[in-house]
Amino acid sequence: MQHEEPRPEDHIRTAARPSDLRITDLRTATVGWNGWRFTIIRIDTNQGICGYGEVRDGASKTYALLLKSRLLGENPCNIDKIFRKIKQFGHHARQAGGVCGVEMAIMDLAGKAYGVPAYMLCGGKFRDTIRMYCDTPNEPTGEAMGRKLKERRERGFTMLKMDVGIQPLIGVKDALSYPAGMLHAGDGTPLERMLDIRNIQHPFTHVRLTEKGIRLICEYVEQARAVVGHEVPIAADHFGHIGIDDCLRLGAALEPYDLAWLEDLVPWQYTEQWKQLAQTLRTPVCTGEDIYLKEGFMPLLQERAVDIIHPDLASSGGIVETKKIGDLAQEHGISMALHMAGTPISTMARVHCAAATENFIALEHHFSEIPFWDDFISGVPKPIIQQGYIPVPEAPGLGFELNEATVRAHLIDADPGFFEPTSTWDTEQSWDRLWS
């Protein structure tokens, strides 16, 4: 009896048939700590595999749930088709949270269906490990900030970031000039007349730095550099809501301290102001964490108004769209760092994007002092961040398993449900077409 030659298809895993895969459900669980809030998305399918994504910090889970009726019955392997269908329901900043979280989850599903890591769906990878840069909130003195930065460096982080801005100057005599009531600085303004500067765009606060204020900020940074040294790159963020004139003055004064970049000096929408900053200052300038889609980045790139773009994948459109943004920036000679404040679920989505994007620099990490942060996922090497880097997962999809016990342990009191049924969103009807 003659034996047939072995066929390649005989060795293909057929438990998942990508062409027959269909979305059957979308559910959420919201976790949080220390005022942070993150909604984890789970998308289920008819073949028993599920995919995970995450809504950006602070965003409403409604942004994801309203997409459910538009996803049911779709094949998650049709990544581009689904993204084109739902992207109209996102917008800049946290309004994009649902679209981006769903995109992460369908990338997870498609990778699992095909048996490949998500970065392969983006065209492959440029690196095996992802450099992390460690964010460091305000400290009372520059020396204290330096000690914090040094501790992070000793843990292996090769890039750092610190908050540098007007907040410590509020209430310091002659450090700031501002209209009465703009800042709560003990100036006798009744509370009912106080303004929340966080909700007023920078050009419209008319808060000014005095020469003393600029000197105090420079002394702060100088003290931090004296502790850490000049070899490690340190970026600076959270300057406060001051106008472009004072941003130019402060940026010029900070040049001796060799900062890696100055972040979000003014709102990202003001392209001409960013162009002025980029052309005037000799320290790189950076923005982008609230920009949605590559079209949103286009004005800054075309005008060469930034030195570094800084998208947040949970706002910018998800894994594939953010890789496209990075590629577009590369065509203009601009590199890409990634903003992030999230759980390991969305972290892994960003790791796959960073692996697939050639001009990537580093990925932000906010939670180096949260002891349980690693515990949200399993199936990856621990600690997740190893000497300042995350190894790129090679398992299918985003490359992890969800640790349900940790999720349950950190559900927020205001929304304690653990992937509860969401059937009320199954049949939401709307005529969504954008053309006639």
C-alpha cells in the first residue's frame, strides 16, 4: 500500500478557524488605585477565544460599550474593516478610549486565531526588548527629585522623566504673576471666585513666571542633575498652564541641564506655537498624548513643529494606527516615544506597537512604586520590566493571560462588576453612515 506524502496543512492547528471567527460579546471590568481608573475590555467569540483591551485612564467605559452592537457578528480578524467602522466614534484624548481599547482586543483575538504575536500583524518587529522610561511626580526639592531619579536609574531604567513646573511656586512670594483668583495662592480671593486653572488652556490663564520663578525652577533642575549626573536622559513634563512667551523664556533658561525633551508646553492644537518652540529652543520639544489618528498628527509633522511625537496608544487609535503614526513621523525625520499610564494589559499592546515601529525611542511607565502592578497578567516573564526593558512576548495575540484574581481584588467601589453581562447594549440602533 502506497503512503501519501505528508502535507503542510496536516500540521496546521485547526482548533481556531480564522475565517469562521465571530464576535459574540463585549464585557468590561473597571479596576483602580490611588485615584486612577482603568476599564478592561473583554471581547468573546464563537470559538471560545477572547481578546483583551483597555480604555484609557479616567475614560468612561460607555465609550467602549456603545460599540458593542456594531461589533457583534464581525470577524475580529478583519482588523482594518472593523477599525474603519468604529473610528468615527472616537475623538481626541479620552473620548478615543473605547475605539482604542476595542482595537487592542481585536488585535489580541486575531493574533490568537492565527497563532502569531500581535506585532506580526503589523509587519514584524524591529527589536526584541522595549526600553521603558520612568515618570517621576513632583518632589518638594530638586535634591529629593534627584534621589528619586537616581533610585529609578539604579533599578535599570535608562531614561527618566520628572515633573518641572509652576505648581511648587504657587504661594511663593514674587515667583508668579497672575490675575486674582486664577491660582489658589492664599491671596484672599473668595473660594467661589477661584478658577480651576486645569480647565483653562495655557494661552488664556495669563499666569506669568517672574525672573525669580524661572530661577527657582532652574535651581530645582540643577539640584536634580547634581544628584543624577548628566549621562542619563531626563525629560521634563507638567510645566503648568503658562503661555508661550514664558515657555520660551523657561525653555531657554533650562538649556544648560541637557533635558531629553520638554513635554506639552502648550496645548497640542496650537501648531504655530509649537513651530515657534521647535525653531527657537535648543532642547527637543514633544507632544501628542491626546491626539487621535494620524490625521491629527499631520499638522505638527508637516510644519516640523515638534522634535518628538508622543502618542498614547489608548488615545491615538490603537496598535496599527499608532504604528502608522510612527511611520509617518519617520518620513518627516521625527522620532516617537509612547505616553502611557495603564495596567499591564494596555502596556502589552504598546509593547507590540513599539516593537513594530522603527523610530521608537521609549515607552513611559507611571507605576514603578505599585507593588501589585505586575500581578494583573501572567504568561510573561516576571518582573514585567527587567532592568528597564520589557521583553517582547512571542505568544499569540498580546501574549498574556489575564489574572482574574488580581482584577477582582482591585475593582473600584463605584463599579464593582466583574465582566457582567452587557445585553442592554446588544441592540442599540443608529444610522452611522457619514455620507449620503
